[in-house]
Amino acid sequence: VQLQASGGGLVQPGGSPTLSCRTSGFTLDHYTTGWFRQVPGKEREGVSCINRDDGQTFYGNSVKGRFRISKDNRKNMVYLQMNNLKPEDTAVYYCATDALIWGSRCLQMSAGYDYWGQGTLVTVSS
């Protein structure tokens, strides 16, 4: 199982980049996949996740209404569309996947994810 996140970089406040997570080695539809972010010195935060099988999505309160998670099972890709970025969105963003996690726990149980990508840095600054 491998995941590779990309799409980070320097973004102006209000920008709308999309992060991508390329996956391989497993059937994406049967795994719950999430996006998490972390700032040095702070705990990892659940940003968004999409459930295996039914595709139900969940969002952290700080990004609800601004970010959108989606996936393309045929392309083995998971995306995080980020809109109206704020300086406080600056962080390293990671994608992670797991076969057993399901439901709204997919945001809280970051420690339960078995597989992680390497992270991509998003810096929101003018």
C-alpha cells in the first residue's frame, strides 16, 4: 500500500488549490481515506475523510464549508479541494488510508490509520 500526496506550495489567502493523493497497492473503494494536517508543535488535526464503500464524507469544523474531499476509484486518486484559504490553514497535509476505520471516527482516529503518505506543505501567505 502506498500513498503520495502532492499539490502543496505557497498560496495567497483566499486561494483555492487542490491537493491530490495518488494511491496504489489496494482497492481504494474498500478503504477509508482521510486528509490530516499538522503544524510543528501542535497535534495532528483531522481535516476530512471519505468512508469506504458508501463514500460518506466528514469535515473538521475549521474547514467545513470551505474544503471538499472526493475520490476517483478508477484512477486511484483522492482529492482535497481547498477554497478560501486562510493563514491558519498553513500546515503539512497528509493523506492516510485504512481498511477498518469507518464512520465519523475517520476524523478522530488518526492514530488508527495504517498507511500514510509523505505529506505536502501548504503555506498560506501574501
